[in-house]
Amino acid sequence: MDKFFNPASVAVVGAGEKNLGGSVVKNLLSGFDGGIYPVNPNYKQLHGIKCYPSVAEIPGKVDLAVILVAANAVPPVLEACAGKGVKRVIIESAGFSETGDEGIALQKKCLQIARKAGMRLWGPNCMGLVDVHRPYFFTFMNPEVREELLSGRISLIVQSGMMSAIFLAELGRRGIGVAKACSIGNRADVDECDIIEYLQDDHDTDVIALYLESIPRGRRFAELARKSDKPLVLLKGGESRAGAKAAVSHTYSLSGDSRLLNSILDFSGVIKANSMFQMMDMAHALTGISNINPACRAAILTFSGGAGILACDALEKSGVTVAELSKQTRRAVAEIFPSWMPVSNPVDLFPAVSVKGRKIAFKGGVDAVVRDPGVDVVVIHFVAGIGDEAPDLYSLKQQADENGKILVFWLMGRRLGSLQFKEEAERAGILVYEDATRLAECISSAARFSAHREERGQNPGNPEVVKDKSAAEPLPETGKSWDEHDSKKFLAGFDIPVVDEKIVSSADEARAWAEHAGMPVVLKGLVPEKGHKTDCGLVKLSLSDRLSIESAFKDLSDKVKGSGRILIQKQVHVDYELIAGFMRDPAFGACVMFGLGGILAELEPDVVFELAPVDRQRALKMIRSVRNRKLFQGFRGRPPLDEEAAAQILVDLGRAGTAHPQISQIDINPLAVNRGSPVAVDAGVVLT
């Protein structure tokens, strides 16, 4: 990837006086210090430098070619680049896979040419790349946007072409600096994973911010995020239920509506943003907060009681803890407070102003909370341009740093005073927000990444696929979907607990088994391709005597009509129902799922997904990430879930699925909890 970012020479094919190719040349002339070669047979000279009729006639080596010609003219240009030995090409032209079948075929043709020549392609349908630090602009972006950019520590990866320019313009307007910006377009070859891997080692980049509409190599993306020492902030477009069309099992259907993607990215440490501006602010915050205690306990200083209440609300809604101030801190604050004023967090400094004056009250409050060992973040609500001048921000930042505290301002006030305050704070390295909710979101994002980094240090890497004996044995050819009994026999072979059961061929055999195993029992009719047995009247519950067993067997025999089997099983006492599953996702590959089961799985899905195989620690984290996990903790007298046993089931489920490439989906629904112990009551296996 380095030659894309650091070429010694660049050819611009399709350059002209006033076209987009000409804009690329102008941008190159503004800062690129290597060879610049416009290519167009209609010009002898362009923008003050020599223009060449073809790539072949450029003297010397060309490291990078930027192509801006009509889409159908791109393949011949690529052939010419291959003949010249060009190994890196950015196609900024549009008219490829985004236009339909003909464009898809044209894009494939370009890729075939590139692969045959050992060439890497960036794009097509993109705006190329920008390196603000150097400054290198391999793009047709408007020079006016270029002139407003600030050098910073955030690097962008943007799938959309024009959105990359919009992001850069907005970041410049908001005074947020940029390191690199990569517009990747249709991703015929180079994609976000390639660039993430490069930026993870880039000394100018501290945070990677992304706008993506899809993540085709989702598993690779997640693996890179898990290992990254640099935060990834993702704004994902195009989230929909389309993926659920491929559903055969509950596991697959529950993955729809982006649940699988969001769950895996959360476990991978990716910070998800909900809007363009939130993404920018989170990325900016993560450049300013390189390290924070994951507990993220905040002290609030304000001159307004109401503002303190609103700050508390915003922080707690985002998962930030409002700190409990130490006795020493409360005594120190009490010294500046009037005797009638109790000390609490938020620290309302307004009563202290009447006793000590604004400056002494402010300094006393700050001095007290920054020394508190139970405080990680100091949030200061400040109104600029009214009354006294702003505090010495450089001294405040130094004081916070010396005490290991993060300092953040919630700023209000008059226009000119606020603008001056923000500029001074930026120079001092202090984060400033005009909205308490956004401030809380950004602090929370830093704490979540810090927690992820800490967990990764305790539990590095992913477990390998277990190569046990069963993995070497081919699965029986019994059709696309196995029935419940065959599925549970398979799972039992991987040590997953299943309910006692037997296939029976007569009412007498069913009665004899029930008398031996103990009643009540359940009879089920197993018919191929009928997964929802209850809806088809194929489940008979609570059979406790000879007559009910005989009647149920006769009814099921009539319904299966020789096309299926009848299963008897011990009826399990159920405290509550869970669901567990395995699936192969097109983007993320092998995954394990866990959540609430039974009708709750369909009524209001509460499930989480993780890359398979999983180890014990990651399985426990899945269980503890379910929204309604209180149910597992002895809710209303129910026995608490044996989390270790449930985690082992997820470990074994991932082991079973990954051991056999033929398996597409596995369902355990319900995974019944019987006096705290989970057991598979129903299951299904779907083959590819």
C-alpha cells in the first residue's frame, strides 16, 4: 500500500485544461514533490508542465497512475499502464459497478487486467486520497476545500466519492484536523481492510474514522479492529433487513436488521456513530483522550444548578458514572462554600461566588476535584463572554495532566467570547462541546475503547478451530435440514447437553420408555422441512398416563403419514427459555449467537453475535451483553443461570460448526434453563 501514499512519480491520464483530470494536476502541483506527468494526446503542455500523448512515452518509472477518462476507455489505459510497469492505479472515473450489469462487467475486466499484471487498483468511482501533512492531494477535489484543511491526527476512509469531500469540508469548518483521507469508491480491489492495516502503522494517524455502506470482508475488518491500538469510529450507511431473506433458521433470521454486524463490531471494539457529526466529534475526542480509566467517573463543576442536573442526565444516559466525591474533596470544597451549602457532585459553584468571588471559587473547586482519586474526568460547564475573563486554560490542562485527569468543557455563552474560548482551548489541547449530550457520548466512546483495549490485553487473540476426530469425519448425507433428533445427536457428540429422548415406532414402545424415564413426557412428530412443529400440531406436551400417550401417538402417526418419525422425550421443567445458534454469514463467516428464546426470540429479539469459534471469556461476555440479562440473575425468584455451563455450550457450539464446513446453520431453540442448568430441548442443523 505504501506506493499509493508515497509514490515518487504520478501520471494523470485524462488531464485537461478544465476537466477533473486537470484538477488532479493542479492539486498535485500544490504540494507533491515528485514527478508529475499529465497524459493527453491533445496537449503539448498543461498547467505549466509537459504533457505526454501516452503513458508509454513518459520517461522513467511511474509509481502511481491516476485515471480520469470515460469508463469504457479505462481498460486500454490499464493495458498501457501494465506495459509501462505501473503497479499502482487509482481509477477516479465513474460508470462501473454502480451503474448495473454492463458496469459490473467492465469493472471485472479492469480487475482481470490488473491481476494479470500484478497491479493494485484503487476505486473506481472515487476521489482518490489526500495526505494533509505532506501535503499530497491525489484527487480532483476543489482546491478551496484543500485550503481550509487543518493538519491533524484523524484519518478518514470513505466509501462514497463526494461524501469524502463533504467530510473534509465539514472537518475544516469545525476546526478538526485531518491526517489522511481515502475515498475508496467501488472497491474493485483495494478496500477498507487494506487501508486500515496501513493506517494502523501510520505515524501521523491516531484515530481511523470510516463511512461505509457495506463491509464485504467483515471478518477481516473485525479481526483488524480487535488488534488495533488505534480506535476505529464507524458511521455505517445502508442498514436494512435484506440479509434476512437468506434465513432458514431462527439464528439466521435474527441476524437481520444489522443485529449481527452491530453486535460483532461492538465486541471488536469498534465505536459506532449514528450521524456524520457524531462520527467527527467522537474521532476528535479519541485523538484528545489517548487513555482513560474504563470506569470513567466524572466530576462536574458548574455555576448553574440546572446545568449540573442536565450534565448528570447526559452522562448517565451515555454510561458515564457521576463520581462519588471523597471525604477529603468534600472538605476542600466546603472551605469555599457558605456554611449552609452541602457539598455534592455536581459541584455548584454559584453560592461560593457570593462568599469568595468567581476566581477563587472556580480555582478552589478545580483544585479539589482534580486531586480526587475517585475522579477520572472533570467536566466544567462554562459560560463565555459574560463577566470575568476565561480561566488560564494552559494551566488548567497542565494541572489535569499532572493529576491524571481528562478535562472537558461544556461551553455556552456569547458568540465572540465562545469562539475565542474554543480557539484557545484547541491550542491548549482541551476538548470543548456546545452540547452536554455530545460531550457525554464522546467521553463514553473513549471509555469503551479503553475497556476494549484492557480486555484484549487480558484475553488476546481468537481461539483456533479445534481439529478433533469428529472434524475429519464427513457428515451424513441426509438432506439439507436435519430433524431435531439427528441434530441433537450431533450436538451431543460435541458435549452439548440435550434432553433425554428416543425415536419410537409404536404406542407400546412410547409407553414403556415413558414408564422407565419417568413422566410427564413429550411426543413430537418429525417431518422433513417442517421446522415449526408446534404450529403444525406436531407437539404433544404433558403426557402423564398410558391413555394420553396412546392418543397422542395415534394423532401424530396420522399427521406424519409415514413421511416422518415420532420422538418421545422427557418433559423438562423450564424456568425460562434461551436460544443459541451457529451460522455462516457472507461477510463475517462463522458466527455464534445467544439470547432470549421461545416466543421472545420472535416478539422482541434480544440476541448477540460473536465470531466463531469463541473461548470461555468471550462466551461469558456474550451472555452478559444481553439486554435483559437480569433474567439470568435470579429475577423474581427464578434460579440464576449457570453462566459457566451456558458459556461452555457456546464454546462447543462454535467448535461444532467450525469443525464442519458443510454446516450452514445450527439452531438450539429453546435452550431450556432447568433449575439454572441449560439443556437443548429442540435443535436443527442446516447444511450448505
